[in-house]
Amino acid sequence: MKQYLDNLKNGREVRESLASLCGLLRTSGESALSAGDAEALVVNGRKLLSAEDPKVRKNAAKLLGLIRGERFENVIPGGDAGTVLCLVDAYRAEQTRFVKSAYLEALAGRDISSQREFLMARLTELRETEVTDENRKHVNEEIAALQKLLSASEGKEKLHRFTGYDADNTILFVINPCYREMFAESLGGMRKKIVGGGVVVRTTKLSEILPNRIWREAVFRIPELLNVAKEPYEAAAQLAGDIVWNYLATRLSVTEATLRYRVDFRCRDEAAKNRFVKRISQETDRLSGGRLVNSTGDYEVTFRISETDGDSYRLGILFAGLRDKRFDYRRETVASSIHPTDAAAVIAAAKPYFSEDAQVLDPFCGAGTMIAERMQAGKIRTAFGVDTFGPAIEKARGNVKTSNVWFVHRDFFDYRQDHMFDEIITNMPFKEEGGDEIALLYRRFFRKLPEHLRQDGTLVMVSHDPKLAETSVPADMTIVRKIPMRERGEMAAYIIRFRGLA
């Protein structure tokens, strides 16, 4: 640190020293700075904002952006307000386009209220600037930096509510391939088509579909714009156009307001993904004239753009404000938690075998997802969840708060209860590599089962090792239904009963 400071004071290796100082501060944070070092860095950084070398000016701005906070307010000349003024003055004077965004990024998190009028005017000016192939990149970067800075200074805005439940919507419901037919059947006479990614539905009664518990995502499709160009600037012109805006506005009840969005580009090449997203986002911001603003944090709309084998990309839209409270109970999870849509699909398939007012046990309950989903399928008398992992039990208690459900921190193989259960439902423990330990657990589980499951009861068991599950079922029990959960067969659920009831 001292060496780099000496270099700045004496004009030696200035560009390299600035870059090194920025790297040090990013790694260690400003807490590593003494008050004297902070003052020296800010004083020298402000002077270097007028250096002849544009890369020195850019690095000086970056350095100033890393030094802020109340602990330096009394030692830095003019405090934070003085730094803001220096950065804005340098930004006004800057003639080299690739440097300008650095000043704006350095202003992030600071009080820019005194400069807001100027910054807004500059944003308007940029939106009206004639763009060429030569200046497009830097104009777009500056617009993006300005919009981000100005949006952050306004504070977090409230999301627009989705209001298009009765609109004529075409939606791809993304669903585990194993449950597509189950979902399609639940829709009755609605217009639908099973496709690779799930089920496409056209409906004006979206509210009737949303409560279904086995879909994972609702991806809206614009009939007039199912695909966008592969070239990012052409695709941006399509996103910024009236077709997309009118579609969004009618479903979010907006007219003149700004909508915040992000781009989710699904492709195999990570480098190409990052490049495409940056270009399309910046160009969309500019071409939309402020109607659409890229925001990776508090976005209201996701443009999902998916790679295809054709000459264009598939376009879908996800709405952050869509009403979906199906899994609000699931506040916390553990690493082994089953996905709630998987649990819901298994429970839906097993529902014909459930009894009214049942007493339910989950011997490996984790965070309580299987019990929570069983409660959605019908009334139960009581439910008990058992697990050896204490943190999971605590999370289950937080997730499922009802007076007739208890979660017990105990090993199932030591668990005792003074009554039998009508249903045992569980996601069996697993290890990625399997092995003798898991095989032994299955054998012990089935030996223990008659102590808890009534002779007319039902076992619903999710297994990550279907072959082991099937070979572990004892002679006095039988599998009455197998529910595939993965296309490649590496996960399945089973409905198992004693032979006399099969």
C-alpha cells in the first residue's frame, strides 16, 4: 500500500499503481485503510481525475468509488460530498467515451441528490444521441450506468402487480416430464398441448390453473413474437418495440411507467451468454427510451431467450408479480429437501389411497415438505415428522405451524408411539454413491415398518435408488403403483400396501 501511494505522489507507474490499489481494496475492503491512507488516496485520486492518460482517469474514478463511509468523513477534504462533486465535474468534462461510465459507477451508493437534475438531463441527451456502430457500445454502457445510478438513488420501487389473469394468455407451464400428462389431464377441456418443456395452455382463466401444485414455472408466449433474432441488437429492437410493450402493459396495468426487466439467456456457451445478455440489455434500454430498464435485482419481468437449432431464438416472459402462493409455507429447506412440486405430484398420485382423518408419519421428514403437501391433499387427524438432523426439525417446525402436527428430533429406528399410523409418507435418505449403508437402511426401515403402519395402511415412499427400493420390499407387502419422477429412471415414488389390501 505504502509503495503504491508513494508512486502516486511522485508520478511513477501511476496507471499500474492505481490498478493495484483497486485490486487491494476489492480484496480487503476499506477497513484495511488507515484514516491517513484514505485521505492520501482520495486527495491523489481527485487530482488524477484530470490526468492526461484516459486509463489513469478511469482507474482514479474506480479508486474513489472504493473509498467511502462515515469513518472517513472527517479526514477526507469535503467528505463524501466533495468526492461526489469531483466525480461529477470530471464526468462533465470527460471527452473519452469509454471512461465516462467509470465516474457513474464510482457515484453508486452516494448522495447524488444535488446532481440529479444534471444526470437526468444527460440521460435524456444520450437517449436522443445518434448511434453508430462505432459509438454504440459506449453510449449503451453510459445509459446503463446512468439508469442504474438514478434508479438506486430513488430507492426500491414497488413491483407492478400482474393483472392479466383474464387476458387471452398462451403459457408454457414448465413441468417435470414425468408429470406432463398428469397436469394436462387436470386441465379438463382447456386448450393445451404437451411439448418437450411441459404443457402449453391457451386460456382466459389463468386463476383456475395456478393453484395446481406440480408446475414449476409459467412462461408466457407472445403469439405475435414467439421468436427473436439471434443478433443481439436486432433482438433488442424487437424487445423494445410496441408488440412487447403493449403485451406487458396490458398484463401489468401500466401506461407511462418504467418496467424493470432482466434477460435470462439459455445457451450452452457461457462466454457467448454473457456477451449476448450485455449487448441486448444495453441496446434495449436505449431503444425503449426509458420504458424498459435493465435491473438484475428488483426486476418485474424476465425475458427468457432460449437457444434453438433454427435461425432465431425462442422468446418467453416470466412475471415476478404473478400470484403464486402455493409453497409459501416453505420458508426454509435443507440440502436433501425434496422439491415441493415433486412432493405435490407424488401426493396427487397417491391421493386415491389416502384415508379420511388419517394419522400420518414421516420417519425422515427433513424440513417437512412431504407432510405439508399431504395436508394440502385432504384433512388429517395428526401428523408426526421424525428426523435425526436437529436443524431440519427446527426448520420443519417453522414451515408447518399447526396444532395437530409434531416434529420430533429422534432416530426413526428408536422412535416409539402409542398408536399405529394410517399412512407413512417419506422421501428416503440417500447418498449420491449409494452403497451398503443405504441398502442396510432400507432393510431396517422395512423391518421397523410393521411397528407403525396399520395392516390396512399405505406407505408412500420416494426413492433415489429405485432398483434398491423395489428389491427391498418384503414378501408380505407389494407395490401397487410406481410413479416415475425422472426420465432416466434415477428417482421414483412407490405406493406400497400389505398384500391382503393390494
